[in-house]
Amino acid sequence: MPRGTIVIDAERCKGCGLCIAACPQRVLAFSGSLNASGYDVARMENPEACVGCAFCALTCPDVAITVYREKKNA
Ligand code: SF4
Ligand code: SF4
């Protein structure tokens, strides 16, 4: 199973929750911390479960998510 991780740009996030619903691995959840605009920012609640599929990033309407995948044979 490939492994991945993501970085969420907190100030771009609008707390819509679409990434949370899109993640097949149930990695994401609301953090409970608000950004400067007052939105509850998503975060990785189960980071070890991330497979780097990028569904979250493709779903985010605010392009707040960057996905990194672990290289094979690295
Ligand atoms: S890259 Fe895939 S597994 Fe990882 S948080 Fe995003 S949707 Fe979930
Ligand atoms: S889809 Fe984007 S804007 Fe919506 S909660 Fe996730 S990171 Fe934030």
C-alpha cells in the first residue's frame, strides 16, 4: 500500500468538509481550530492511514491541499 501525507494551507481552508467526506481512508477531520477568517480548518486525524491518493486535494474547491507520496525504493 503506498503511503502519503498531505499539507493543508490553513488560511485557504473554508471548513467545507468536502475533503473529510472524500477521503476513503478516513484520515481527515475538523481540527476545531479556526483560521484568520474564522473557518474550522481540516486536519489529518489519522495521518498513518494516508495512502496519497489525492482524492482530498482534487475535491477541495479552495486548492488548500498539497499531497506528497512516498517514493518506492526510497
Ligand atoms: S491523499 Fe487520499 S488518503 Fe490521504 S488524506 Fe487525501 S484522500 Fe485521504
Ligand atoms: S475541502 Fe478544502 S476548504 Fe474544504 S475543509 Fe477540506 S481543506 Fe478546507
